[in-house]
Amino acid sequence: MSSSTGVKKPYVFALVTAVLVIAVVCAFLLAHPKKVILGTKEAVREPFLEPYQDQMRTWLQNLSEQDMRALQQTGSVTLSYQDLQTSDPSHAAFLARYVEDRLSRTRMNMPPELGDQLPESITFEGSGGAYKSTVTCTKGTHMHLKLSKSE
């Protein structure tokens, strides 16, 4: 049986169903951000940084949906050390160890007033496979670590 336009009803139903399925899939993908796709691991000059780089790469790939969305929309996401101490104590402790380890290896080249610092925040930034982290400390020191380079 045909409609007045000459198109059979089953085809109209199939077309409408296909459009609805596509719309639902698109809405789901937009609501659930993809994981970060990291490029090749960036070489580090200091061997002691490799385990930190590995842990930061894993952390970046497992950001919360909210943080992942911010990273994808703006190209960066900043996490406060103070907030991490309550919401994610294991990453807060990791940041404190990272800062202490980096400072202990550079104290001889640093003015004494910059010696004892705590992390203030970590920023992950990048896109297209190339990402880096920047840890900002309480006395203004910035510790950059390239996590990956684009392919």
C-alpha cells in the first residue's frame, strides 16, 4: 500500500528509525567525552623523570568526564592541589613527591628562598596527541614535563 506521495510506509518508518538512532548515538558521544589519545612518549633528559611521566600519562588518560570535557573544549585543564587533597589523595601525594623529587635534584642551583615549595596546581594541556603537564608551586616555580608528541 502506498501513501499519496508514492513512498511506501515501511521505507518511511525505516528512514525515521535510522535518523533517530543516529541522533541518539551522536547525543551519547557528545555527552561522554573520549579518552585522550596520546602520541609517542616524549624522551626525557633526566631518567628519574620517566616514572613520573608514565604516571602523568596514565592520569591524563583517566581524567574524570568533567575534566576530559574541559580539556577537549579548551585545550587545557587545571587541577588544584588543595582540591586533590580531598577528592583524590593519591594524586595529591604523587604531586607532592614529584615536586619534592624535582626540587631535591635542583636545590644546588636554586636560591634558598625557593627551596621549600608545595604544589599549587597541575595543568594538562595539548591536543592532537601532543600533551604536557605543568606543575605550579607555591613560590611561583613551574615544572614542565612533556608527556607525548604528535605522530
